[in-house]
Amino acid sequence: MRNKSRGLTMVELLIGLAIGSLVVIGAVFVYSQSRTTYSINETQARLQENGRYALAIMEPDLQLAGYYGFSNEANDFYWTNGSSKTSVMNLQSSSTALTTPGAIGTCGTNFAVDLLHPVQGSNNAAGPIAVSACAPPASSPNAGAYVTGTDTLTIRRSSTETSTATAAKIQLYLNATKRTNQSIFNSATAPGAVGGNRQVRDLVVRTYYVAANSSMRAGYPTLWRKSLGTDGSAPKVLDEEILPGVEDLQVEFGIDDADHDGSAGIDPAQDKIAPIGYPDYFTGVVSRWVAPNDTLLDQSTNGRKAQIVAVRIWLRMRADQTEANYTDTRTYQYAGMSAAWNPATDGVAGFRRLLVSRTVYLRNVRFQ
């Protein structure tokens, strides 16, 4: 007997379509969720990568801060101009303001040659670094305004490679056989013979700061630095873009102020030699953490009452684009901030963020 051919009934067809639609919807949903997860993971990975990169740029500078060739004792140095010499100690006074070359005071009086402060900073624009005098460039590269509330970090050291004397740079003349008479100079002729134990090295001065723009994008906060360099014929402070997407830099200094026993004031064992009230020596152990503008760090008025032993850095990284259906509801408070910061306050809650931190021990501090 011949079987009768039959198709799908309307009900069966509708059920099949419904099942197929559910399968397709499920597949699209899984794909969408996978794409979203991938995008989030990619953003977080990029933030971590950028944070590591920025810290990797800053950390070697800090580790070399205070490295002056054959000496890490800034008191050995004199500003040398022909037969005229001025001790670095005297350059602390505003009455001894050097005006030539012009780059020497770009960020404040004798800023470039203040070797007594191999590490220095400002706290929310308050401190020895004159933010107004050291403003970000307004044009090419367009860094825009300094970001209010962020810190700055300055390091001073010599280059790791020897150089030749040139009037286009500020340099150090180093003599391994005569430690107490090293020179800072700006001339095509070195203050003495060069060769063997006598070397010329470039003076390296760098100030890290956060500005409102990157060179390619307005309104995108960026980590920049000012570097003592040359325009080819004379010393010049140059602005260098380090990394876009850094919206905050905060700094604290770990200091040894000779107070390690828990009582206020210098430990008795370290306060026996006149003048009383000043540490006889430092141990190199952090006794407390302070803001970059703490008065204990001002040697020009306080004498040498504390020594920076370590530096702690915080960088708040921001994604380059806002993210759909995402709001950063966290509050951020770190590095001794007096008040928490909320992204919604500045209208930037649509960006993902990552806070990274690193503590760097200074290799060239003096423990005498």
C-alpha cells in the first residue's frame, strides 16, 4: 500500500520556528556577552600595561637620583663660570640667582642646579617647584593646563655616559682624585683636563607632571615630563609626552628624620653632637611618610633635619574611551588625600580606571 506524502502542519512549523529563534537568540546573546567580556578584559589589560609602562619609565630615574658620577655628595659641587665659583650650598639663597643660561631657572631660582635636592616634588602645586613658572606648553606639543590637585616629581642626577664639553648643555665636571671640588658648568671648555679619572657628564633634570591634554587629543589627561636638554646651541627645558591616560600623579616621600623610637623628636642616640636638634647621622630606614612640600625637606630653612630614603608613587590610569552601560561608582582616596575623589563629580564616571602604586628605594641617598 502506497504511503501518503504529508508535510508539516502549521503548528509544527510554528514550534520549529520558535525553537530555531530561541537557538539563534541564545547564540547572539552568548556572542554579545563574549564580546563585552573581551572588551572589558582588553580595557583592563591595557590599563595594567600602561600603568606598568609609566612606572617603568619613572623608576630608573628615581633609582639614579643623586648619582653624580664619582660622588653622591652634592656639597662637593660648585657652579663654575671661568674663574668664578659658587658653592651649591650658596645657590640655595635667592640672592644668588643665576640668570645664564636661561634654562637654569625655568622652573624656579637655580632650579636646574639644585643638586642638594636630588628628589623633589610639589603637593597639589604647593612646594618648591614653581608650577606657574614651569607651566606646560600651550602649543605644539599642546599639553594644555597643569591638572589642579596633582603632584609633581623632580629628579636630578648625572648621565650614565660620559660626554664632551659643550655650551649647548649644562654639564658636570667630575674628578675622581679630588672629590671635594666637582663642577657644574656651561661652556665649550671643561673646568679642567679631561681623561682617565676626570670626566664630563650631562646634568639630567626631569620633572614629571600631569597635563590636561595629550599632543594628539585635547581633554585627555596625560603624563608629561620636563627635561633639561638642548635646542642645539643652548640649554633648554623640553616637554616630553610620556603616556596619555594618566589623570592623577600623587607622591609621598619616605624620610629618615632620626625619630625611630616612637617618641616625638630625634632619638637621643642620634642627637649628641652640636648643634643639638639636628641628627648626627641617618640610618637609611624610613621613619615616616610625608607630602612633597613638608617643611622637614626644606634644607634652606631647616638645615639637614631629614633625608629622603624612598619615594612612593600613585598613578590613576583612565581608559581612552567611555564604556556603554558602565558607571565608575567608586571613590578614590590615597596618598594622604584630605578628601575622596568621585568620578561623577567631574563628569567622567563613564571611564574605567586602574590605580597603580610603587615604592622605590633610593640607591644614592647619603647615610652619613
